[in-house]
Amino acid sequence: MIPLSLAEIGALTGGVLHGIPAPEADRLVVDGPVVTDSREAGPGSLYVARIGEHADGHRFVGPARDNGAVAALTSRPVEDLPCVVVDDVQAAFVALARGIVDRCPDLTVVGVTGSSGKTSTKDLLGSVLATAGETVAPVGSLNSEVGVPLTVCRVTPTTRFLVVEMGARGIGHIRYLTGVAPPRIGVVLNVGTAHVGEFGSREAIAVAKAELVQALPGDGVAVLNADDPVVRAMAGRTAARVVLVGLAEDAEIRAVDVTVDAGGRPSFRLVTPAGEAPVSLGLVGRHHVGNALAVVAVALECGVGLDAVADALGAATPVSRWRMEVTTRPDGVTVVNDAYNANPDSMRAALAALADLAVTGRRWAVLGTMLELGEESDADHAEVGREAVRRGVDRLVVVGETARPMADAAREATTAGTTGPPTQVSFVADSDAAYDLIAGDLRDGDAVLLKSSRDAGLRWLGDRIAGRTEETAVAGGPGEAGA
């Protein structure tokens, strides 16, 4: 992070110094990572002692010190480390992050939101912008009131671009996050039904997403998906200049002649006001075309040349775990683990990607629960089951009681006589039963897609089928769920 003395941190957060005389607080510099997990502390760290649902962070100040932390942000005095004591640790954490942004006048902040695709897009954006200057982007899916300050606190004096993923579970959440890291460029990818059970309606989700573009300054840029009517309509809700991206003919940044290779990787001709360029993505799934177009718009705005953008897009590889993560086993089975999160839109995108894969064996879809869909849960699960049949899935394995309507609808669709070979549908109660069903039946040339909401746990099943070790499986950083 930007080096700050403990006295400066106290001033930014409005806290009271404890365990260190004032003159020494001016000399004690925090220049290591800011962490909320004592295990992630290192030399020069500031440990933020949050009180969470399951644990009181103050209990772990000692371990943070042992791992190299030099100070802590607390809500009560502690004896293990010099600390800044505040009334509200979360509010102080936000004040610290905002203070860091305010000390970087040349920093370009880019906010990214959407019902699906946020993490893949910020990863792609981070890769492209890094070719033009030091870039900080979230690890995993750090997109909440905790994750955003953690990301901001990684900014250094030489950082040029800060990419911030912004999730929400209700109205006002994104507005809160834009107060932590005020963006000059905002990207809205789509508005779907993810977490509609919490928001109440798709219209409410749209209101929440629009908070990002409403926060942009008059000299800012709103990058909007021209192919999503709800997102396109946000052009009337921002003072910023609007750039439409998509397949639509009136999109300023658009893709034409989209094709997909045997490995499911899309290519297209990129059309922009700055010229045209061929793009071939290294990511699996046609849905990444829209994500890439949003990245192009941001990168061009940040001064990256068109050819450099196209080259960087082609060179980018998956960063965050469990997002269209493809593993080819030694026996010729391809495992596509996209089970970090799921909603009806991302389920359809994943099934389309499976259909695009050139396989010599069978296409398996192992699908689990989509959480937080509210009253439409059964209907949405059923529609995904029908979509699996329409996409020509050979073996559909549905995991978990909440997802049962998916299996029922798929069986009905198969019985109704869809074109092509029938889909063989199985329902199992849990991941262990799914593994027992699948493991002995896979053969050379098969492709297996795993997709569910994070808490359904199919990402671990995907690791197990792919043969990933436990050490590999937990690599890639922490994540959060947010619409």
C-alpha cells in the first residue's frame, strides 16, 4: 500500500492511538499489505480487527503480529500491537481506503458491475491495463464493503489503474462502494435475476446497478451493454459520456463475424472508432465476447492503443478459479469447472459453451442449486433443465433437492421428443453421490461441465473430478458472493 505512518492512519480514521507514544507513531510506517485475516499478514502489515458473524478479529491480533503486522485497527485497546482504536472498524476501514484514493490524483478508478461476468471481466481488464501501467485489480471476487477496501489498500505510489468489482445485495450497496473508490469509468455488463430473492425484482436490481453510472463525474465514461435493453436505458441516468458496446449495429465498440474454435474459444473482428482489429480470446465461452468489448472500451479510454488491446486480449488467460476453468485429464476427459457461482443467465451461457466444445465423446452437465432466486426458483431451475436438453447434453446430473425441478423438466423435455439423441437425466442428493455416479463412467473424449452457486459446493466436486490436489484447489485467493 501507500506508506503511511500510524499517526496518519489515526488521522484518516479519526481513531485514538494506543500502545505507542505519539512521537513513535509518526515514525512507525505501515507499508505492507492491509489484511482482515491474520494469516495473510506480512512484514509492515496493518491488521484490521473486524468483528464478523463467526469470529472476533481482536482475538487474532497476536497471530497477525507474529506474521509481521506492525499495527492494528481495532474497536478496543489491545496489548499485542500498537493500534488505532476507533468506534466503528468498518467505517474506519472505509475512511482509510478513501484516504488512499484521495492521495492518488493521477489514479484512474474503473468500477465494474453486472449480474454475471463481473469477475471474469475485471480479470480480463486487469490483464489488459497491466500492459500500459501498474494495475491493481481484486483477487477472486472481492466485491463487497470489505473486499473493495482491501483492494484499494493494495494501491502503491506508482499504481496507474485501479479496477474495482462492485457487487450488491440491495439498493444503496453500490452507491456505498463508489464512495470508497469513486470511479471515473463505470462498466455495467448486464442485469439478470441473480439474487432476485434478495432484491425482490429485476427492476430493483437495475436500480442498484445504475448506482454505478450515477456516481460517475461529468468527465467520466459509462460503458454500457448495448445488447441488454435495461443496461442500455441507463444512458439516461448518468452525467458521464456513454459508450455502448455489444453486437448491436449502433454500438460504438462492437464485434462482428464471431466464431468459436473446437476448444470453445471465441474469435471476432473488433470494430471501433479507432479502427478494426482481429481478436482471438484464450477464454472458453462465447459469452466472453461481450466482456471483452467492455474491456476494449475501458482500455481505449485509458490510452491503450487498439493493436495493443487486441494483442493483450489474445494473451489473457483465466485468473480467478472456478470460472470456465478447463482441465484436460491424462485419460482424455475435459473438465469445465464453472461452479463458483450461478444464476439463470450464467447457466445458459455455460451450457452454450459446452455445446460449442468439439467432443468425440459425450457432453455431461453436472448442475446444482442456484441460490437466492426467490419465488421463481423452481421455474428458473426447470428452465435450465429444458435448456440442457435443447443444447444437446448427453448426460445431465442434477445435484441437490433445490435443483430437483431441473431434473424433472429435463426428463419431460426429453420425453416430449426433442431432436437428436435423448438426454439421460439423473438426480442425486449431494456431491459425493454425484462423484460416485460420474467417476466410473467417464471415458476418453467426454466433456464435463460443473455449474452451481458457490455454496452448493460443486466447485470442489469439479476439482475432485479434474484430479486437482487440495493445495491446488484452494489457490487463487478468497472470494465473495455479490450480485
